[in-house]
Amino acid sequence: MDSSNQKSTTWHADTIERLTNLLQADEDVVALVLYGSALEPDRLDSWSDVDAFIVVRDDAMARFFPSTDWLTPLGTLFAKEQFAGEPTRTTRVCFEDLRKLDLVFTTLSEAQRIDTWSHVPFVEGASTCFSRDQGITQKLTRSFPRPAYAPMTREAFEALADAFWFRTMVAVSKVAREDLVIAFHLALGLLQDGCLLAMLLRDRAERTTVHKTGGIANEIVATFTETAQPPTVDGILNLIEASGRIFDRLAGEWSTAYRPRMAFISAAVARARSERAP
């Protein structure tokens, strides 16, 4: 790692030390382990977040999730994103100075059953910052198998395609009725569906949902240039058509049984244009 990159990533070590000191001083925290790019200097850069797995006592979870007040000593939050589930809960935060933490919590009783979990966040390894329970330390620092890749089912793909084309028709009708804010919102969602299908194709090609580089998805996105449209009536209709062509093409790559439907939308767009013509 060159000196300039080392200088740009010094916040990681400082933040990890401060996070460790903060949690180690709290008896309700059983263990803190790090994983992800923080353990791989060659992958670490100034945009990397700090991934941490935190075990708390069973009756203390509410102090740490969904509450984020405990993070105040580390800085002022700019934004956050949270997910609640079992056996883990996740808090992702960004501080005003753009440092990012990705914090996964579980309780002591759940951590003791980690061998039965369907997915463990740190399959590539973890490093213990501290632990008050030797048994938990041994469980968290062992190796875990990476979950087997499971492609989207035929039923899920068909549901995705049906929903895409239905929203496409709704978007065209909203343009025809001059409800441009909803039409543009829907059209942008159609473009997102194309990106989703591109990601699914990348997952299938690489047999994993974890990617360290862009790969095939970058090549696919490079073909999306025709989707750059202004939010005018004509621009939104152009975006709808472009998104439809992209989805049709990618869906055909996903399944040879896929039935192209772009012709129907082209007819609807042509009708919307003709009705607006003077």
C-alpha cells in the first residue's frame, strides 16, 4: 500500500480503537470481532467501512439496537440504515466526517447457537478485539462455510418479469394522463429493475452474491446509455422504452423460456405519443 493510501485510511485504526474502548468498558457487551476489508489492508481504502460483529447480553439489546445514542462518543451521525431480524440486527451508520460503520448485533444466547445459523456474516474470517467469554471466542473465530449459491427460482423470475411489465404499462398511462411525477418515479423504478437483473446475471455467472469487483455487471451497465433522459413527456416515454428493451434483452439472457414483451409497450408508447400530437 503506497503512502498516500495509508494516509487516507488512518481513520479506520483510530475508529476501531475508539469503538473497542467504548464497548469494552460496557459490561453488557460480551464480545467484539472485526471482519471484512478492515482485515485486508490490500482492499482497504478511504471509502471502506468498518465491519463489526457485536455480542451483547440477552437483556441489553435495546440499549444498542435500534438505539444509536451509544455511538455519540464516536462522532455525530449524518445518516443511518437499520435492519431487524433474527438472529441478528444490523445498524449501518455514516458520520458527518464520512466514516462508516457496519455493525451486526446478536445476543449471547443466539451467539452460542451460531453453528446452526444459515448465514454467518464473517465467512472469510474474523479477528477478536475483545471477549469476556472463552466459549464465544472459540465460536466466533472458527471458520464457517460460505452459503451455497442459489439462483433465483423460475417462479420468482416470472413474478419479477410480470411485475416489471405491469408497472411499465402503468407508467405509460401516467404519462398519457400527464401525471409526470408518478410516471417519472415509475420509470426510474423500471431502470432499477434492469440493474437488478444485471446483478442477478453477475451472481449466476460468478456463483456468488459477494463481489469484490464489478465484473460482468459493469459491462452490462455500460450499455444503459440510452436511459439518460430528461423528465419531460418525451423523455419519460423514451426512458420507459429504453428500460423495456434492456429488461427484454437481459431477461432473455436469464431464461431461454422468457417471452419478449417489448412490442406491447412500444404500441402503448406510440399510442400515448399520438394522443398528444396536435
